[in-house]
Amino acid sequence: QQQQQYQSPPQQQQQQMTQQPTQQQQQAAAVVPTPVDAAPAVAEADQGKPQPIYVDTQHDDMVHDAQLDYYGTKLATSSSDRTIKVYDISGNSYSPNATLTGHSGPIYQLSWSHPKYGSILASASFDSSVLIHRESRPGEWILVKAFVGLHDSSVNSVSFAPHEHGLVAAAGSSDGRVSVLSHEADDSWTVEYLKDTPLGVNAVSWAPYGMREPAADEGGEARPEPPRLVTGGSDNGIRIWSRDASTGAWEQEAFESAVPGVGHKDWVRDVAWAPNVIPGRSVVASCSEDKTVIIWKQGGEEGNACEDKTWTPTVLHEFDDPVWRVSWSITGNILAVSSGDSTVTLWKEELDGSWGQVSQVEDVSSGNKGDEAVAGQQQQS
């Protein structure tokens, strides 16, 4: 009954809510006991609690990505039908905003910019291009920049950098390169290429913005850490890139595992750099076709992440199916994992360093040919 209520259009939901008091009054007049599983009783029990929003996207093919913007008021979905659909989210309801076109192939990933630059959405597609759209007025979108032929093969991932670095995005491609797209003061765009792995890049994620404390013998004030990137490739590997502060060139950092033999044994499908929780520590989550999720930690309470070249891996869990996506909560203490068994699980680190599952979201769209996306609302205590 709850699923039917959430799947109904907003207009029908409003009608159902207005009809419930009448039904309750009739039951009270007839002095008939309310069954335990009656809809009004369920609704009363759920009042005041955030509920999942089941969005019928109306896509004509498989949905590859669903991204909420910075404020969680807009949802964008991408599909193999070569379109992007944008929805306005308000409370437990949604309404269509726009349908964006322009790609000639499946659209694999989306990324919202920080609202400092407006409502800007980047999309990565199998057609080797990245498109950047901006909402000029509510419901009206314009194509800001079309990076057509940006790569020689499919663009699998795109991600905007922290806003402190400017309006900058990175895109990973099957041609083995990562492109860094930067918006300049004269409204032009520049493109830099990083040669990552010949077997192809599947995912890219930016490090959060942070400040580096000076060493004891250096003195002076804290200075911003250089921009850093993590990539996941089809060679089963993970790579870290950073921009040199003096030359401005991108350089690959050494990625050394503190535990020999612990790593992925198949394609790395996704990587996600966690928000800063402990100063001087970097945390990256990676998931793979080998059915595992690994948490990588660099630095700590007494060390600096940029100076410590070793990463300590912890296997979060071994799943029954390949793992496709990982995503951190805004506070960086909960990790969402999307796996091939049609479930999304939430994980949290325990005091002893192990990871435990705290929640699971069952797939409700399997009966609808995958044409629904779920916008989850998560509250942190």
C-alpha cells in the first residue's frame, strides 16, 4: 500500500490525503474497529518521517545514473535513451522540470556543480562527448558548452571539482585518458589530458578541499592543498593524481598498499573520495567487478595525507554480485553501496575499525523494467 501511494502522481497523493479524514470519520461513526494493516493507520505511523520518493522517470531505456543537486531540490537522471530528465523535489513529492537532449549515445554519468556557479549539470556519454547545461530560468535550460569528440572512445565518468578550485570538471574515458575541463575568466574553456591506463578509465572522483598545516620547521600559515583526483580503471587499478602547485602540471602520485596482496582482482567500477572527517587523512572507497568494496586510508592524526604515500586497505564486504557504485554521505561517515543484486546497502565504520551494515534499500523497480529512480532522503544525527 505504501509503494502504491508513493508511485502515484502528486495530484493523486493529494486526493488520497484529503479522502483519509472522511474515511476515518465514517469508521468512527460506525464504531467499527480499524484493521491493523489499514492504510490510515500506516500513514499515521509514518507521519513526520522522511519517506523514499519513487520517481517514474519515463525513460525509454535503462537508467544509468541519478544525481541530486547540492540542496537536494533537483534530481537528474540519465539513460540509454540519450536523454537527461530533471525533476524538482519538494518534501515527499516531485514534478518534471525538463528533458535535456544533445547526446547521440547512452549517457553514463551526471554531475552537478556547486550552486555558487548556478544550476549547472555535466553529462558523460558513450558518444565520446561531455555536455554542460545550465538552468537560465526555472524549467529552461541552455547548452553552455559541448565538448564533442573530447575523447577517442566512450566517456564513462564525469565529476565537478570542489568549488574552491573554480568551475572545473574531470572526465574519464575508455581511451585511457582523463580530461580536466576548466572554465576561465574570459568565459572560455581549457582542456588538459592525463594519461591514466591504456585499458580504460571507468570512474573519477575529486578529493575534498582542504588546508595543509605547515611543518614545525617551516612556520607560517596553513595553505590550500593542491587539487587531487582518484581514478578507477579496467586494469583493476586505482591511481591518484595531483596538480603541482609551482608548475600547474598534473602528476601521478605513488599508490602503495600498506597490506600486500589486498586489492581488486577485476575492473574497478567506481571510486569515491570521502569528505574530510579527520584533518590530514584521506579516505577513498572503491568497488569492483570482483564483488568487493575496499576502503583506502592515507595519513592520520599525526601524518599528512599528501606526504604519506602508503594507503591502508580495509575490505568492507564481499558481496554476492559485482558492485557498481559507491557514494558517501555529506558527513563522510556512511557509505552507500549499489550492487548487482538490485539492492543499495548503507555501511558505517565501527569503533574498532570494522564496517557494519546499518540499512538496506530493496529494489522496487524490477517489475517496471528499470524505469524508476529512487531519491533517498538521509538524516544525520
